[in-house]
Amino acid sequence: MQFGVGQNLVPSVFAAGVLIKDHSVAAAAHAAAAVKATDGANRLDEAVRSMLSFDHAIDNTRKLPVDIVWPSIRKYYAGYDAAKQAVMMLVQSGVVPGARDIVGRTSLQAAKEAFSSSVQAAYTQTGDFRRFLADGWLDATIEDAINGTMMLDSGNAGRDLMGGIGQVRDALRRNAPLDPNLVHGVEQMFDRLGARLQARVDSATGSAAKLDRATLDRSGSLLATTQRSASEMSVDADAALARMRQAG
């Protein structure tokens, strides 16, 4: 099986496969937790995490020769759409105090975790695979961080954060060692911005909000679809990775 021309293509494709696997597993786990949650804030929190992870999994499928490696990938778009619909329903329901701030806080938390995964890949992997895997996690970091900082009042809230992430990306693409002080500085910026959003969530939420039965049932049904779809995606990701190993 040919993945294309060039010595860097196989590591990039394999890294994308690993990212699809990791993100789809996370999407399924968060969807399952969302289905179990009976209060609005927790269901929204887990639904956002599932939606973000599913989005990143799909983003990484675009790095694959899909028609060769994974012909059925488009069927999973429905799982992502279901998660997005559930999030929109919960935000617009009016029964989740500080809903927009929960979305922002949760997005920043996801971004910080993706950043940690990028740093871990940079420290533990080698060669071109190191660069592609760490860079893929930074893609998720940047997307989630943008979504999170958009919820803050200041348009410049995430400027320094994006600058720090950009410096990390530059080092990775030059295959240079990461500066621990730079990494720590980025983590601190995540914490400061997250604390601002958490304070707003705390001020809006006096007690856990109870969802009405219709919203509970409908969002739960959507998230169950997401869970099934993401679980199937992770199984197919394992099969795709096995084919890549054989082809490599």
C-alpha cells in the first residue's frame, strides 16, 4: 500500500492515525459521562469535551489518504454533529447558569490537556514522528484555546497564550529541544485564563441546575449517538493503524 511520495509522509500519516485513535477514545468516554450526568452543568461540560475531541479526530482524518486507508470515515460525521447539537441545545435551554462560560472554561481545560500531550510527545518520541505527533496535539491546543478565550471579554485575552504556543510550535518544527521555562509559562497562562472563566461560572451557578425531562432525554439521545459513533471510530482507527504498520 502506497501512502504517497517522500520520506516524511509515513510518519505524518501514522501520527494522524494515533491522534484519531486518542481523540475518538476521548470523545466516546466524555459522551458516556455526559449521558450519565443528570444536571445541566455537568452534562454540558462533558458534552463540550466530547464535541471537541470528535472534531479533532475528524480533523486528523483529513491528513490520511482516506479513500485508501479508511473508506468509511464519512459515516462518523453524524456522531460529531450529534455532539454539536447537544451542546447547542444545552446552551440555549436557559437552564444551565453560565452556560457560555462553561463552554469557554471547558475548552481551555481541553486545550491545556492537549498542550500537555504535545509536550509529552516531544519529550518521549523521536524523529519525524515526534514532530508530527506533537504538532498534531498543538493543532488541537490552538483550536480549543481560541474557542475558550473567545468567551472572555477582552479581544486580546489569548494573545500572549497564542504567542507562547507559537514559540513551542516553532521549536518543534525546528526539531529543537523544548525550553522548560517556556512550557511552564504557557501552562501558567492557561491557568490564569481558566481561573477567570471558572470565577464567572462559580458566580453564575448557585446550585446544580436540573434539566427538564425533554432536554434531558433529547440531549441524552444525541450524546448516546456520539458515544456509539466515537467507539466505532476508535475500533476502525486500530484497524487503520494495523494496516499502516503492515504498509510501513
